[in-house]
Amino acid sequence: MRRGSRSIGGSRRARRLWTAGALLAFALTLLGAASRLSVGAPDPERTYSSGAAILTVIEQPRAKGVMVTTGGWAYCQQLRALARRSRLTLLCGRFAKDGYVGPGLRARRHLDWGNAAYLRALAREARALHRRVGGELLLVGVSYSGFGVAALASHHPELRPDRLIVIDSYLDLAARRAAAGTGATGREIDAETGGSGGALAARSVRLAGLASLVATGTRLQVIWSIAPDEAREFKGATCNLAANAGPLQRLANVLGRPIPAWVTTNRHGHDLWDHGRRILRGEFPGRTVIFRPGGPVPPGVVCS
């Protein structure tokens, strides 16, 4: 009988201890949440909508600044590690119509291609995030996202990023559409823009916006490959005269000052993947070329 009483009593004490522990854990959880709210500490990663944009923010403790990219899930993935290693909070923009949110969903991709409402929302959120985090503001993109961040900066020069880094991409949307021909990318551009010359020009990178940024201190750093693979895979869209060299020559003419750029023979994307940290340190792959005002386009900067 006593043995049974001790067993029942022990069971009751165990239940009381378990209940007390659970209540304590719950209280600590609430306390932690309240503490985060009281000091405004953000979640390490969060995704939310703003107008035509879906934004993902990946916070870094004691961040040295903010890195912004665009083009959705695939392009965000390519910059996560670089932002983390560089102690930069990362802001990734995705167009609200874009369904490419993971492996195997490429067919659902719907890029913004310079959509004004999307760029407006992304610019607004980038400004707000940078005001909170402080430090440098870097706009970085490779391939499509290179065009995307250049369009963002040139349509919204009020962002005044410290650096605009465009890798293996293009600065002229009409030329990109022409190179795409009747293929899938051409159809994708037409589905979003309508395909008219006027619409493509309105959504392209604005030379006046770039000139304003460079004149007020933004470091424009454009890097592209002229490797045979680059020319073949993208039909010259990222390395022909209209992609980068022509726009940079016109920019030099408008500003009346030399504009540097960097040309490599690496495979597409590898200028970022293999050299990203060096680029952020100001060490660029390939060879430096200078576009001088009133001069010809430098030799050896376009693919054959």
C-alpha cells in the first residue's frame, strides 16, 4: 500500500514538474518574442509583398551594409553566400507574377523586364531597408539580374547606391529582345512588355539615370565575358556591341569622362561565382578597358 502511494505521489510530482517546466518554457518564448519586438530585432529571414514586388530579406548580424538583387529565386540563391560572407544584409526582389520559386519550376518564370510598378516597389523597400541597416548600399546582378539592378538604379537614381555591379548581362533591352529572336526568351519578353519598340525603350536601362548616378559618386562596375560559349549560348546578347560596350561608350560621351569596364573570357556566370568576393574588394577579373569620351569603342570588347 505504501509502495503504491509512493508511486502515485511520484507520478503526481512528475506531472507537476513537467507542467511547471512547460509553463516556464512558454513564458520564456513569450519573453523572447516581446524582447525582439521591443528592440525591433528583425527575423533572420522574411518574405513579404509590397505592390508588384515580393521581397525576401536575409539579415546579417552587425551587417556592414545592404546588397540588393532582383530576378527572383534563382538569382537570389546565387548571392546568398556572397552576402553572408561579406556581412551584408541581402534584399532579393521577385516580380509578383513570377512563379519560379524553386527547382523544377523554371517554366513558371515571369520576370519583370523593367516593369515600372515593380521597380518602384523594389526601390521603395531598398531605401527603407538601407535606412534601417546603414552602411554601404550595393546593387549586384548577374545575367538577367544584372540588367534588373541596372534598370532599377537608372529608373530610380534617388537610391544613390555606393556601387552598381553588373555581370555577364546587358544594358539595352531592345537589343536583348532582338538577339532572342523567336525563342522562349523572346516570347517571355513580349508577354510582359507587349514587344513594341516604345515599350522596350521605356523599360530599358536609362542612360540619363546612369549618368546622374556616376556623376554623384556611384561606382558603376560592368563586367562581361566574350568567351565563345557566351556568344553561342546567348546569341551575343551579353557580349555584342549593343549589350554593354555601346551603352558605356555613350555614357562616357555624355559625362565627358572615361568609364572603366572589365572584359573576361570566363564562362557565363563564373565572373560572379568564382570572383565574387574579389569583386566586392575592388579586384576585378579579366582586363580593364577604358571607354573615353569622343573616342572609338576599345578593341577586343565584343564577341565575334
